[in-house]
Amino acid sequence: MTETYSRAARSACSATPAHAGLGLHPQHYADALHAEATGIWFEVHAENYMVAGGPRLSWLHTIRERHPLSLHGVGLSLAADTDPDADHLQALRSLVDRFEPLLVSEHLAWSFFDGTYLPDLLPIPRTSAALTRVAANIARTQDVLRRTILIENPSHYLQFPDHAFDEIEFLTELSRRTGCGLLLDVNNVWVSANNLGFDSDAYIDAFPGDRVEEIHLAGHTLDPIHGKNLLIDSHDAPIDEQVWRLYQRLIDRIGPRPTLIERDDNLPGFDALLREWTRAEQVLGTIENPTPVARRT
């Protein structure tokens, strides 16, 4: 089914407007519902909505009637040495069927081992065995969902000594084998480049633009002990100017792509997020003199 899903993914990508979106949190439900910014869409963490009913699903249904949605998963643990949890996959399938999101994404990471879930997205050695295993897990996921997913590049804090592939080679081969798309998190590139000592510009220039179906932008913080020598992908601060610079460099090369502004902690008011949304829209070339507003009724 990989080829069928691959064609569907390319079609979905071309149909998805190359606008900026915002991560959606309960504090901003009312503002999001009445947002008048042209082309705005919203992304939620899928696991927060894997429930049978209640106010969360009701709110999301209401917003879905006004704005497109994207689902971003954090719990499939696709890089683990076991199959994705069957119950988790079925819950995600139900959510996808219910809301028909434009995009569904997950991480090149693991968070489950020997019956225990860990509250983090952990990296793997990029070996041939890992490539085969992750590709199989992506294929299983796509078979259950009956659609392609996007895989996001992770943040890195330690250097593994036994990689057989560089990260871009690994992600590109995953996409080739499974038909999945790629989600390029530009903040993760800047954080990882700082922490591991590689060239972020070279990474952005080498990433396969034809596979990129979504982009993430987020803020980071300095580690309280190591300072600027160790950046943390915290999603609790405004987007750094270096991340904006890399984003502009990427869009100049590959053209507009749907772009999410991520903010998961220390949430500001909705207007502050709209200002970052506006800047992304300017980079995408969709607006020149923007004054987006959120109207509440």
C-alpha cells in the first residue's frame, strides 16, 4: 500500500494551503474559534483528544467547523524496538476519522520500553537495523490510519558514537521506503546544531525539500547549568531570531510550506501568537502589510 499512500500524501500536500498555523490550547479556544486571520489553521497534540466524548471533543468539533486542523502525535514511540501499541493506534485512527485533519505527524523518537512510558522523545542510534524497524512501524501506522503521516526530526542533546547514517540520509530513506512525508522542525535544527556542533545552514540546505510537507517553528531556552552551550527545546519562549533566519533560508530554497508556530508553556495572549503567525505569513509571501486580529463574540 506504500505507493498508494505516497500518491495520496503528495496530493494532500498540494491541497494543503501553504499558510501558517498555531498550536491550539484550551486557553485560546474562544480566540481560535473567532480568528479572522486568512488561512489560519490549528494543530493539537493527538493524545490530548483520545477520549470517547466530553467538552474537549466538543470544542474541537466547533473549531474544526471554522478552521482546518492538524494532528501531532507524541506517543506512538515509532523508534522503539516493539510495534506501535495497538490500542493507541486505534484511538488515533478514531480521532483521524472523526476530524479528518489536513496533516498527521509523529516523531523520529521513542518513549516506550518494557511496559513503561517515559515523558520524553528520546533519540536512537541511526543504524541499518533501526532504519528497518522504524520503517516497519511507520508502515504499520499508515496501514491502520489508511493515510501517510509526517515524521519530524528530533532535538539532540548528546552525540551517539555509532550512527551509520546522518540524520538527513536516515529521514530521506524512511520517506523513500514508506511514502511518509517529513516535518522539518527548524528550531530542532538550531538546538541540535548548537548542542552537537554542526552547521545549521548546511543542514537546512541539504534537507530534501520535495519531502517537506510541514514546518515547525518554536522557542528554546538556555540550560540553567550549561547556559548557551546547551539549548533546550522547551517551546516556552518566543521564536529565536536565528530560527527565523533559518526559516527564511529554507523557504527561499524550497518554497512555501504549511508552517506551525509551536508554543506549549508560558503561554502568552493570543495576540502575541498572532504576531509570530504574521511574521511566518510574511516569509511565506501570503501577506505584505498584515494586521491579523482575533475577533471574539
